[in-house]
Amino acid sequence: MIKWLWLMRYPEGVPVEEGEKWYFEVHTQEAKNFPDLKKYLTWKVLDVPERPTNFVRVTELWYDSLESWRHTYAVRHQYLKTPGPGGVLDPPAEVVCIDEKSGYDLMRGIPKL
């Protein structure tokens, strides 16, 4: 299983409420039709004064394999048709892919590298 993780923010000058409205009502409705998408989750980032951040949302999209993710990545703009506030199809984000196999349960000990 491949998880495509997005740490999202909205373009400078776009109020969070406006970005969230577009994200939920438009972007997610288009993105949930990506080919091979198995699961689509999102969380609002908590406002924690001790650790301020400009990210507003964390999103996970799940795929069976890196190949299926690559296919989606190559064709994603065939599904994302409606630009959001600031004129973007993809929300500004830091994005990574991870798989299930590379994780470690650090409560059980450190991995042998």
C-alpha cells in the first residue's frame, strides 16, 4: 500500500474558510475519481501555539502500488478541472509518498539499519 501524504496550505491571501470550501465542495469531489484510488482521508491541523505552522490540512490518498500512484500522478489534471482560490488545481503543499513496509514501531525498539 502506498500513501500519498499532503501537508496543505492555501495560497497567500486566501482565507482558510474560502480554501476549505473549495477543497471540500470542489477539489475532493474531483480528486476522489482518480484511477486506482483506494482510500481518501483528511484532517484539519490543530492550532498549537507552541508549534505554529502555515499548514491547514493533512490529507492521505492510498494506492495499491507505486505504479498505480505514478499512473494517477501522470493523469491527475484530467480529473482536476476547477481551479481553486489563487487559480491553482493542486493546493500548495509539501507532498511525500510512503509505504507500509518502511515504517517502524519505535515504542518496540529501534530498527537495525
